[in-house]
Amino acid sequence: MEILCTPYTDDVDKWLNKNISFYSQKKILHIVPTLILYRKRLQSYRNQHKELFQNNETDFRTVAKTLEQKGIFLYEMDRFLLKLIKTGPYTVLSKRESAVLIGRVLESHSFSDNIAWKASLQDISECFITLSQSGLSLEEIRALDATQSWRLVCDLYENYLAELSQQGVLDYGQACVRLLQEYEFEDFDMLLLDGAFLPILPKHQMLINRFQKLDKKIICFIPIDLDFPNNPAFEAVKTTYVNFAPMTEWKSIKSEQIAHSTVQQLAQSIFHSKVNEISDRSVTVLRFVSEEEELDYIVERAGKLIEQGAAKPHEIALITPNPMELRPTVRELAEIYGIAMEVPERSLIHLPHGRAVFNLLKIHTDDRIEVLELPHFIDINMVLELIEGDLIQIPDKAVFQCIVDLQAFFEDCKTFPDWFNKIDELIAAKDQINDDYTSHPLYYISKDTLINVKNIIEIIATISSDLMSASDMTFTEHLDHIVRYFEESPYTNEIEEEIKERLSEIVEELTLHNHFAITRSEFARRIYAVLNDKQHEKENDKRKVRLSKVLVTGPNNVEYQKYEYVFITRFNQHMYPERIAYAWPMSADIERKILNTATVQKFSNEISLLRYYADRSVYYIYTALQAAKKSVFICYSRFEDGIKLSPSHYLYDIAKALGIGETDDDLSSIENLLEKEGLLFDAGRLSDAQALPFYEQNLPPMSKDKIITIEDVAVYQLCPRRFYYEKNLEREYVYSSAFHLQNYAVSFLYEKAVVLLVNQFPEVSKENMHTITHALSNIIAHAEKELKTAFPMAQRYWEDVKMRVHFHLQRLLNQILSNPDYNRASLSITQQRQESKIKGYTFVGERQLRVSYPTITHYYSITNMRKILSFSANETRDEQQKLDQVKKDYFDLLSRFCRKERVAEQSLSYYAQQIELGHFSKKAGAHCRYCAFENACKEKGVG
């Protein structure tokens, strides 16, 4: 094996152009580790031999086919294996089909036929494919670990192999091993391994072994600089490749290139030396408040670079760990800023119709079915997604909003009978709702709408049952059957044309999944993977040799690449170095033993393997910096979910290479030192802002025909904007959350209980307090019978409601008898009402409970809890103190107003003036999350 080294991709292209002839009749197998490098080399071959391609051909399949006609077989490793499988003589199960078979194996053993093992099916399937692709015998696999759990895994694996043999098929891993051992590589003259394979896996080792056995030439191109062989960035590469040839035999094909800019000098110097001087601003460190702000800034900045003509889209790269999880966010930002980004389209599972199909099948396959011992499972979230998805025909458009408003009542609905029973309860509750219940969600919902909701749930039940009532068939046939069902069903809308096209593509791709029949349940359990599989997405432009789009990729994908501008994002301690996570049954030690047994690499213990991966992270930082031609932006955020973050410790290495922070007497943080040098900046919109100002929109004046209660005044004191909404958005002043409905039920139950208490005990004294206290539970239970129909909540909520009402009643009694001068009092329900016209507004105060002492009479309000009770915030002490002050001021104002005191008139005059002037600012605070207008407030631009 010959190992050729250069950090520059152009050197490899020159070598290929000089040493690989298209007209020599020799066959070259050219393998690369990533699809990005695959496209790069395709482009290079095409540019070097333009005479072979017509009209500047850009479709990579056409270019690749032409190359093969000339003897150049260029492949990414996994694509090469897939090609061998497609053209090979064996019947090979797809990975999905293997997962189905493994699922059956789990069910056939008593120890694994449970939710714990089944929940790990995907991880077990990946483990089995890894084992079969390793080429190890069953005995060698059993020897990988001595634990009881591994012994059970091996028993399952043995049973799985027997099932494969019985059906006369191979799984993906077995097929790779057999085809690599049997393929006629004799026709090839040379193997090119282009790029660093870290580590060399068994599949790579098998390919190398075949060419070595055939005495064929093998050449490796690795992107390291032999002028600096001791650079720590190259440790992982050396650990792997010295097993094939001693480093003294490695050859450099590096051309002399002068590093003019700071970023070019940094790429050469990182981890081992210093740049000569910071001569420009081509290296910039950007610090943000949050990850959201960071990504927003980066995408917008990329858009400006393109708009200003500083770079073309394909000359910009966003490098981030775990790029797949960020792509949806980046896609949305790109759409906002009108930038073409190389991110996949939304998968079908994230489109309304695709999500609806998934949920309809999930009803009968959800993991919670077994755990909860239910016949099926359908909760509020699934119903809302199904209705919002617009796949099911819904003639009454009010159905969706109805379910949203009533979702707290549906919280415990898990089966179709649960839904039907709850809707019947709500229909009965509708008959109890009158003008006293204006904030009850049923107040604005008609009985016909409730009946329509029930009809829709029945249709969902019918469709889901129909979809599960299918005979055994292949993956392809199942999906095709489901598509036809939705085209023919009278209950569903026509599937969107784009969705049809993409489903057709998936059906076409699933032609490899036709090797054995599976049940509809087995298919349904894998529908998420089918609809979410990235390789089945419609990405025609990804078939081009060069994309005119901004690249979003991981640090492991940019070796031998060059971009004008590189953004290294999420450069935080928890992201760099990369975290190596293992999902049971795999572990670091098992992986180490597989590599030791099936490859020439040898890792003495688990720590040595993890150290190897740490060295690989250093190498990825090196290649990311090498990828930048003009500028690199190193970006990180300070907080994530309220947790303070630190920049990656690689920032210290970057600073050191720039000659910053080397003196022992300077105790400043590395961030401060970079700021002093003008290399680190706080970027983004919020970085310099102490607080985000609220947008105060111009609201129309409030009409003077509305009655303002003293409770309304308390609401104004808490938040003027909330007061305005309560008076002008009555339809939105509806309680829909369980929190609000509980409080609302407490207020009504309290009112009824007080009336019953007064009727049963018109006289209270310290002597009969014990008797009254013992009677409270029965009083509350009696009041509950009258009220419970109107609030068909789960029983656990009602228990909480009754407990809180008991507390309020006990506190009321204690307050009545708290005066040491009086040991008894007479109670009666007698309304005390005071009304006053101030600046055209009518202010009203009411108290309903009369308490007569021998020489004095007091009044208490028992209806004020409908508003005052929602002044809640389980937050900081300061926040709660503000709310307590509002309540205290309310009781004081109500008392004085009902007694016609002048000071109350003066206070109300102030509020009347504020209302007349249209002062309805928002007082933001933790109480906002408990406000019935939280969503409306945000939608209107003030949140």
C-alpha cells in the first residue's frame, strides 16, 4: 500500500490527472469516505476531461456512467456496497425487512417478548447488522463480551441467523461480506482510497485484503502535512494508517503554497505553532446569547454575502455537529431570508398528509398500547394532528377549534370509547351552561358542533380500522395499498399531487423490500422510518455534480473541500469534541474488540479507543479550518435552555496559534483576550440589549357602554393590556387549559358551597365551629353534584378542586370569627351593590355574603374568585409579592367603594382617566403564562 499525503485537494486532482489515464483500458476502483468528496472528485474528473461530456453535463449519474465506461469506478463506500448488492446474485433483505425479522425473533422468546426489549428493536437491529458486516463467526461474536445480557443478545442473533438461512436470504451485512469476498476484483488494476477513513471498518479492511491478496496496487490519499508530522491533529490518522505502512514510507505530494491570509496561516499552524502575524480579519469569533440567535445571524449573514456578490451559494459552508438535527431550523431560516440551502426537503412525516397517515397507523401500533394494556391508543395530540392535517374530510370547520378549546376535558382520553363517552358528557354539560359561564369553553360551542366532533372521531376510528385490516404483503405492496385507499376512500380528501409524487418515489425505492410478506401491523410499526427516510426524499438537485446552494454539513465531511466562507457553528464545550454515544447492546469495548479482530487496527483497552475518537475530533477541527479560503467565522452561544455554556476548549488552541494568551502573568479569560485583540465580538440582535422592548400597537378606544367591576380594576392594575382584551375580545376570554378550568370550577363550587353553608348554618360561633368544619365535606359534595356536570374533568382534577374549596371555606370561617370582640355571627346571602358613573364609565362593586355581628355588619364577595383566582404565578418571590399587592389593593378598594368613601371615587377616577386615554400597555411577567390571553397577546405583536 502506498500512502500519499497532502492537505490540499488540488494536489490530489493533479496526481489523478497525471497518473490516471482514461484511455489506458485499465480499471480503477476509486473509493471516498463521504458523498461530498464523491461530488468533488466527479467534478474534478469532468473538468479534466471535458471532451467526454456534452453540454457541460452536471447530472452525477450520467457523469459517473461515462467514467465507468472509461474504467474509473468512483464510489462512496456504502454506495459501492449497495451497487454490489443490487447487481449481485443473492436475495438480500433490506434493513427494514431485517428489523421485521428481528422483531419476530424477539417475540418468539419469553425473555425478550416485552416492551423493554421491543423498545430497543432499532438499536438491536443496527447491532445485528454491525455484527453480520464484521465477518466474525458466531463463536467470535459470543467472545466479545461475557455479560449475561450479551449472552441473551447472541442467542437472539443466532436465532436470527437461523431464520435468514431458513428463508434462503442474506441480510445487508452478510451480503456485504460475501460480495466483497467473491466479487471479481481481478479485473481491476488499482484501488484508490481517497480521504481518511477513521477508523478503518471491517468492510474497508475486507476490500483492502482482497486487493492485497490479488497483489493489486493500493494508493491512499490522506489530508495531512508531512512537513509537520508531529502535529496533534494527525494522531488519529497516524494511529490508523501506520498499520498499513510505516510513516517513514509515506510520501508527500504537497505543492508549495504560501499562506497569505490569517485563516490560511491558522490552518497550517493550528495545534503545533503560531501564525507570523494577524494581518487581516479573516478569522472572527462570534458570541451569541442563544443558539437560535446564532443560527439566525449566520443564515442572514450568508444571505448578505451572496447578495453582495462576495460569494456564490456553493462557496459558503455551515459546519455544525449533528447537522441533521439542525436542518429543519436552518431550512426555515433559509426560506425566511430567501437563500438556497443544501438541506433536504421536509420529509413526508413532517408534512400534514404524511403525518396524518402516520397517526392513523399509530393508533393501533403505539408503544403505549402494551404498557397501558389498551386495545388501541389515540390521544388529544393525535386527534389534533389528524384534523389539522386536512387529509380527513371535515365539513364543519369549527370542529378543530372546538377540540382545541375543550382539550383539557380530553386529556385522559386514550381510546375511542373514552372519546365517545367524554363527548356525550360535554353534550350533557352544554345544557347546563348559561350566561354565568361566559368564560367556559362550551359557552361559545354549539351542540351541533359537538355532535360533528363525535362523527369525526367515528370516521377516524373507521379509517384506522380499515387501514389495519389488510392481509400480509411486502413493504412495497403495503405502501401502494395505503395510497390507493386514500384515493378511493369517501372519508378522505384527495392526496396532494406533490405528496403523491413523493410517495410514488418511495414505492419505487422500496422495490428492494419485496423479499417476504409482513403483516400490516409490522409495516405500520415502521411507517415512521419509511416516511422519514432521507434517501427517499425528492432531491433531484442533489444528483448534480455541483450544487448552487449553501452547504450545511458536519465537521467530518469537509476534508479535501474548499469554500470561500466557512461558519463553524455551535462551537461549545458540549459539542466539540464530538460525543461518542453507544446504544445498548453496543458498547465501546465491544466495538474495540470488533475492530481488533476484524481489522489491522489494535486498541489495547476501551480508553485507547475513546482517546482515538478524541484525536479524531482534533483532526476534524484541522480539516474545517483547512476548508476556508477567505474567512472563517467561529460561532458559539452563551446559553441553552437557561443553562450557561462555555466555548469549546479548542478556542484556546486557536488563540494560542494566533499568539494570544501565552503569558503566565495575564490571568484574563481567553474570551477577554480575544476581545482585546479585536477577534471576538458579541453578535446578534439581542447581545447588546438589556431587555427586548414590547411592540405597543395602537389600540382602538374602549367604548363607554361597558360596565367595569372592581374586579376589572384589579385586572387593569395587574396588566392594562389584559383588561383591554377582557373587555373587547370576549370570544377569546375562554379558559381552555386544565389550570384555568380547575380555577374556574373552584370559583363556582365555592359560591355554591357558601350558599349551602349559610342555609345549613345561618348562625356561626366558636362553639359550633367544630361541627361546621366537620360538615364542610358534605356541603362541598352536595354542591359538587349540582356543578360537576358542567365541568366533566378527570376525577383527579375534581379532587383538587374540592380540596381547594375546603381550604377557602375554612379560611372564610376563620376570618368571620377572627375578631376577638365577637364570638358569634349571623350569616345571610344579601347582595350589597354600589354603582357610580365616572368619566362616562359605569363602575360597579358587589358583595353577596352578609355577616352580622351584635353591633356591626360586614360584607364579603363570594363571586370575585372567577377573576382574582387566576392571579397566579409560581415564580420568584418578587413576582408573587406583586400579585399579593394587587389582591390587597382590590379588597381595600371594593370595601371602600361599597361604603361610598371619597378615596375610592378618587382611585376610580384615576383608572377611568387611564382607560379614556387608551393606556393599555402590557405588564409582562411570569403571570403571562397563566393568562387566558397568552396566545392572543403574542399573535397581536405584543408578546
